[in-house]
Amino acid sequence: MANENGEQLDRRGFMIGSAATIGAAAALVAGSTELKAASTPANAATTGPQATAYTGDVIDGKKVVTSLDVNELEAGQTHRLYFQGAQAPTGQHWHVSVTVAKGARPGKRVVLTSGVHGDEMSSIHTVHTVMNQLDPTKMSGAVMAVTDISRPALESMQRRWPNQGRGLDLVDMNREWPGNENGLTAATRHAGLLFNRLLRPNADAAIDFHTGTTGFEVAAFNIGEIDRPEVKAMLDLYPVSQILNMSKSAYPTVLHNAFLDVGIPAFCPEIGAARVLDREMIALFVEGTMNVLKHYGIVDGPMGRTAEGMAVFVGNSGFPVLATAGGIVEHLVKLNDKVVPGQKVAIQRDSFGEVVAEYTAGVAGEISGQRSDAMSEPGNPLLFILFNKTAQDGIEIYPE
């Protein structure tokens, strides 16, 4: 994403103050290229399902697998397994929860993922709620849910994977896809194992659920390429009023784009604030996801609410408003509010209560995210405005 001075920023800057994923202050350069181990390509695994491989271990009554083919699971049942991921420094493995609702009849397979970032609770609850509504005896195909992809990040409810390579290094798992089973960090190896042996082989379509990050909340919106007919069909099934239309080429290393890279239609919902359960927003995305499962013929029943009849705002960029001072932030607009250039959107006061900064919108659009922490230091994103930028201005990053 470029700021108003034309500088390029890391997509993380859209969502986090220290760095979505940007305006008047300095920012980080987008996604450094990860070194790859020479011995094995990043995606050396299969292009289709591998045979299910059990380790023989059982954790809390659930069998452990190192690869999975949902076609081999018994039909008409819900299966709960652990997938063996990368090893922790102690030599034990990070085990990832896998739930498969295997329909009684053949059909499409949809993969639902969450927990790529460890502070995103509403995304996890959304997937849990969908899975708890499914009755495999009345389904076709299969729905697979993986809700704790970045296990070490979830253990402390923080955004990034705490990698122990050269001292503590916080790795954003959504810069690692499709991963590399022989890569230089545990996080990229974990991503490679998951993508090659669990996610990709079992998906005809995929949805990767996220929220805002700690200290920054977002509106209910979806990120996806509307020029891809299968993706557009899914986006239209959600009763949310914002879409960020983002090209895969902007950030190929995020999970839903890794699916797109191998021909699997995918997109990314964004569900409010981190570290909390926003039940009102969750309900919207549960309804939309059930619509997607009906769209693919996995479950029966009438469609719920969709985008039809809604005033959906579609933008291709996010304009950042970054703090230029430290102090307490007072927002003058709310999520989903329309703004125009020059409109005052926030003010900031110091410890004496004096106004030290005022912030205005630089574009016409809708508020898609705002800082939820009441204090800010210079450089933190205060707001993001979803808007449409012309093609000649280049590709923008997206918030997630």
C-alpha cells in the first residue's frame, strides 16, 4: 500500500500499529523474499489427495495424522483428528485441530480455516458455529475446518508465531504460504506441511477467516477478487456491505491467495475486532458461509440473507490515516461511515488534554477499520478508508 507520499508499505501496516495489512509516517517495505532450502521445492508434495497417514498416537481421544484424504473417512459422520505440524524447540510437535463433516453422499469439498493469526477469536468462533450446524447424515461432500493453524501464537493470544531461531522472532504466518516443508523457520515448515498434506489436497473451495488485529478493529467485509467468477459468486452470498477487491498478485503469500495459485477458489472474510467475540458480526458470516455450502450443494435448504438488495461498497485500496503524535485518540467517525476528502475524522490530545493533532480523510470512501486502543504513538494506523484507486496508481495492499 502506498502512503500519500507515494511510499510503499507492508500489508501488515493496514492492521497493526508496529508495522494488514501506511500514510504520513514511515512504514515497512512489503514482504521480504524468504530463502528456500535447496534440497526440496516449497511445494514438493502432491497435487491431489495423499493417503491418510496415522501416526498411531491418540491425543484426548483423537487420532493423529500426518496427511489426510477426506475421501477415505467414513461417510455420514463428523471426524475429529489432530494434524501433526512442525516441531517446537522441545522436540514435541504442534498439533492442529481438524474437524471433518463427511457427508453421506459424494460432493464438493470446502475447507474453512482460521487461527492463522493467534489473536483472532471471532474468526475461530465463526467456523465453530458453522461446523456445529452441520448434520453429515444429510450432507453431500465434505466440510473440513482447521481453526488453530498458528498454534503457538494462539497459546498466548498474539498475532504472530514466536519463532526461536536466533532469539525470539515473531513470524506472521500469513506471509508464509504455501510454505516450505524444508524451509528455514518452523513457521514456514508448518505452513508447508499443512498446505501440502492437509489443506490443498482436500479443497474444491476455501475460505480463510480473519479479524482485525489487537488494538485495531475492522468492519464486516470480505477480501476477494471479484473478477474471478467462482470467487465473486461466493462473495455475493454474504450479507455484508463492504468488499475489498484485491488482486492475488498484491500478496501471493497469504493463505487464500496460495489456494488461488493452485486453482482453488478462495477469499478472506474480516470479522471485527481481535481478542473478542463479536456475536453480531459472527452471525453475518455464519449465514454467508452456510449460503456458500448450499451454493455448492453440500447442504440443502433455502438461502439466507445475501448481498442482494444491499448497498455494497466495493473498493480496491485502503487509504491510511497514521498518527503523527502520541496521545489519546478521539474518533469522529464510525466503521462503515462514508467520508469525503478533507473531512475531519479524528483528533488527538496529550496528557494535558490539549489537542496535538487533527486528522482528515484524504479520499472519498467508507471507513473499513479504526484503532480501538484509545492511545497511540506516532506511526500507528488510526483509520483505514476503503476507496477506489485508479489502475495507474499501482496495486494497493489489503487489511488483514
